[in-house]
Amino acid sequence: MISYVRRIFILSLLIFSTQSFAAGDAVRGAVIGETCLGCHGVTSYTNVYPTYKVPKLGGQHEAYIAAALKAYRSGERKHKTMHAQASKMTDQDIADITAYLVGIK
């Protein structure tokens, strides 16, 4: 028999799941974030310069994607291409793209 506290804990995990309750509009995010998959949707893709492995974003945590995009937008995170992409994004754009990306595999 599952204890009362454990039931509450499991229920709270289900209720506050980021997958289920992303703040943005995933449909709009799919449209405006389509270019993201040009690099981030390619398995084992590596940038030419600076050379590094491009991370896959599908299924990432919502908070991570949103924080990263905001940091690129502000210039806190350094990457010229990502800054150019994110610098034009509004908070709603970021929320929508994030909602889309957390829902794909």
C-alpha cells in the first residue's frame, strides 16, 4: 500500500510536469522554431566554427531551453549564430519555441 505522503508526491509530479504544462504555444513554436532543427535536429551534428557538437533539443527540459535562449539573446552566452537568432525573439517567442521543443523526441 502506498503511503499518503508518497501519493501526494506522485500526484504533484504529474500535476507539475513541464511536458504537460509548457507555457507557450507549441503549434506556433513549430512554425517560428523550424530553423532550430536545421542544426539541433541533426544527429551528431558538429559546428564548423567554433567547433563543437551541437546539442539535440528535442525533449530537453523547458527551463533549460528558455534560460539558454534568453542568455543567447542578452549576450550572456556567447555564440554569434545563436545570438543572431535569439536577439530577435520576444519572451512569447521563446515560450512558444520551448513548448514545441520539449514535446518532440
